[in-house]
Amino acid sequence: MEFVITFVSFMVWPLLIGLVMTLGLEHLLLRQMIQPPTAFLSRPVSAKLAHIGYWCASWSLCTLITQRPWFSLVVVNALWLVVLQVSHTKYVSLREPFLSQDFEYFTDAIKHPRLYIPFFGIGLTIAAISAGALAIGLGLWLEPTLSASQYAMTAGASAWLMPLISVLIASIALSYAMGGKLAPKVILAPEFDLHELGMVAYLLAYARLARRPLTPTHDPLQAAQREVENTLTAVLQATREDGVEATDKSAFLPHVVSVQSESFFDARRIYPQVRDDLLPHLDRCHFTALAQGLPCGRLAVPAWGANTVRTETAFLTGLTPEQLGVHQFNPYHQLAKRAVPNLAASYKALGYRTLCIHPYPGSFYLRNKVLKTLGFDEFLDIAHFSDADKCGQYISDAAVAAKVEDCLLEAGDTPLFIQVITMENHGPLHLETFDNARLAEWYEGELPENCRELGIYLRHLVNADAMIDQLSTALSRLPRGGLLCFYGDHVPIMPEVYQTLGEPNGVTDTFIWSTHLPQSADVAQQTMDAVRAADPELMKWALDCDGAFKTDEQCRKGDPRVINIETLGSALLQATNQHVRHSAATQKFRSLS
């Protein structure tokens, strides 16, 4: 009994003080959220126990390693402070708090610091690392180890070992058990779940759910793929009935190029001073798509400011966030382990060679594994480009378009499906130089001093628009022809611009364009005025998107012109089907002539 009393009296103060500090830091760092975490005493019992279990496990583990209970209090809370600060920064930039799936980004920040640290703050990062190093040095110097403490002299040199191990095991078991109870309580709305449960319980619940495998119950692309297969079968049968020697079905298939354009959205909708003629090739293809009866307009995507793979997954698989469940936040963890029905596999089954081009290291987001699992025949990453191909911080859209052209020319008799994921417009934009001399080409008037990022962004938008022209021209020159699908993955991160000039609602832009499909007879003036006349709603935001931190659901409500990204892959297959029908009819007409 004396041993227990001695242990408790020696350990209880750092244990309790550290627990209170975790709650104080949580309140301090997350109080600026629209829905900050509810008070600790008002949370469900399982959430309270999860938080207590986390603290006891973390503190006891650190104490076992360092033999310094007060030093462990500082270390564990310093790490907790980093998580909370990162969550705050992410929330301000991306409208979403820290997720359990985000822990891997700490290693990504070391491998790819330019993508992360500037948003956190270079000065803050240096200060945090310096303060951490200083605290570690002082802590190790000032506090004696448990083996040399007064407690050890009273109870024995290693008497502290078993109690700490017992606390560690018990608290881990408690946290694990509470995680099982918490998982069914979350609704996978991060801000709400964090508000209801607190940071620890919310992270623990999401982590438990993330262990469940992704098992889609159906293939959203199957019906569209079957339509193309049936059309090809009918076309070949009709060819034989006409007495013409049967042609391989691939002769009727167009090349298909889909471009996921980094941070692309039509800024003219929200910023009236952006010139109307900023994106002439987007306007042309949008107008042509309208005339061809192909999808075009605004696109609802599951990402805001970052998290490109969410949009990427939605396009390639057709799976909605509800179908993905907790994996909606980083689907590539699951897709690296198991294949699901997807667009690349559908095109491959139709006879296409499938190719992905992304000018960044292939290991990022595990794309080198995921794309292979999804069925892509080849993946061209940063290794296929050089520094001479850069525009700003990353490989230019022009260089990527040139690579696509090379692949199309080398394809021979094989139809290609090429998925392009660009990088040129990836932030942080404030690290680039603002070219004020060219601003008048893109923007009418002067930009406020704190809105220079918009000028940089517009320059990259113009380059993305030139990519549209480069690819549509390349496809038009090929006998086989082709389809071009172009869409933005999310809006850019420009917090000061949004605070000063207004914030977008997160909807991006898209179109599917064909080289061969006929256009309506009134396609004459392919200008912005013509686009507006044909589609008056194009340049307007949905009326119900007022207020802070709008959701995609709010932006879609009552707005039939907004396309869901999950349906875009099926629409591309349907456009392929239309293209095949038209190509077959054209070939038959030529043979009769």
C-alpha cells in the first residue's frame, strides 16, 4: 500500500495537469471553428474516456522512454499542440479540420515540403522546430530520471516500471474499446463530428472506421460500358450485312483524353473585373459541347482547395462520398490494396491502351501503386519531364500537353485513353512572382495589394486554356479523332483574395468535346457573348450559396446546370458511344458514295 501511495503521489500531478492542458489547448486552438468542440463534460461518456485513455497512454509511453514524468507532459502536449495547430491551419485554408488519415502528411511534408510548409508558415515552422529542440534540451537537463529520483530511493530503482506499464496497457485497452463504441456515432461530417466528440474521440472513431475495407456494391460505370460494347457489336454486324469485310472494332473507337486541371475554375463568375476574353478556348469548347449535346458547365466536386485524389477517385470510379464512407477522405489508401471497377478498366475492356500522365513523383499519394491496381497500362510521372518544362514551381501545362501529343502520334492503330493530372497551377501561389506588367491582359483595373495571388492564378488559368486549344487541335488532326474531357479538381487556396474580393462556392468547371460529333446549325459566333446567350445561367452562381463555408450540397440545390463529378466518367463513356455511332454512320456513307 505504501508503494502505491508513493507512486500515486509522485505521478498524479503531471498526469492530471497534462490532461487539463490537452483540453485547454484544444479549446484555445479550435475555438475559431464555426462549430468548435463542445465542452468536455458535455461530451458522451465514451468520448470522455477516449480522451482520458489517449492522454494516459501517450504520457505513460513517453515516461517509460524518457523516465521523466514532467518532461513527458511537455513533450506529449507539444505534439498535441502541433496536431491542433495543423488542424486550425487546414480548417482556415480548406474548410475541414484535421483527419486521422492526415497523419501521413507529416512524412509527406518532409518529402515534399513545398506543398505543405508554406501554408503552415515557414517562420512558424522554423520557430516551432527551434522551440521544440530547446525544450527537449532543457527538459533532459533539468529533470532527473526516475531511476535517480527520490521516488526510486523510497520504492526501489525500477519500482516505477510495472505501474507505468500497467497504466499504458490499461489506457490503450480503454482507448481501443471506446473507439469501437464511437465509430457508429459519427456521421462522417468532420466539423460536426469534431464538435460532438472532441478531437481525440473524433480521430479515434475515424481511424477505427478506416480499417474497414472498401467494398463497393455495384459498378456505376457498367451500364455505360455495356452501351459502348453493344454499339460496337451492332456496328460490326451491320458492316458484315452490308457485304463489307469485317473491320476490327477498334477502328471506330476515338482517342479519349481526360484532363484533371489543377485548381481550375472559371474565375470570371465571381470576379467581374476578370476579362471576358480570358479563356477563349474554354468558351469555344463549352459552346461546341452545348451544340453537340455533350455535358458542360459547372461541376460539383468533393474537394475544396486541396485533396485532389477525392475528385480523381470520384471521376475514375463514379463512387459517391456516401458509397466510399470514411474512405472518401483519402480513397487511395484502399485503392492501393484492392481494385474497384473504374474508368481505366472500362476503356481497357473496350480495347483501349490506358495511360496516365502526372508530372510529379509517382510515389506521392501512392499513385504508382494505385494506378497499376486500377488497370492503367503505363504511368508517366515527373521522371518523364525536365526542369526546362517548368512554368513557375511545377511542370507546365504546355509540356504535359506536348507529352500527350507525342503519345497520340505514337499510338498507331491502337485507341488511347489518357488520364492527365496537371500540376502547373498548384499552390502555394504566393511563392511565385507577380507579373504586374501583364495584369491588364487578364484583369480590368488594379488588384488590391493583398490580392496578388489572383494575378498569378489568372496567368496559370490562361496557360490551362492554351492547353485546351493544344489538345483539341491535336485530336482534330488525327484520322481517328477523339474526345476531350476537361475539368477542375477544386478551387485554389487564396485566403486573402477570398477575404477581400469574395469566396467561391467550391464548384469548378467541365466540358466533354468531340472532334467528330455534328454541331447544331446555329454555331456561328463562338465568343463569350454567344456562350452566355446559349446558356444564360453559365455565368451565375447558385442563389443559395450565401454565407460562410458553403457545402457542395447547398451549391447544387435547385441548380440543374451543375454536374456531379461522380457522373462525369459515365458521361464520357456515353460520349464515346455517340462518337462510335457517328463514325460508323460516316464510314457507311462514304462507302455508299
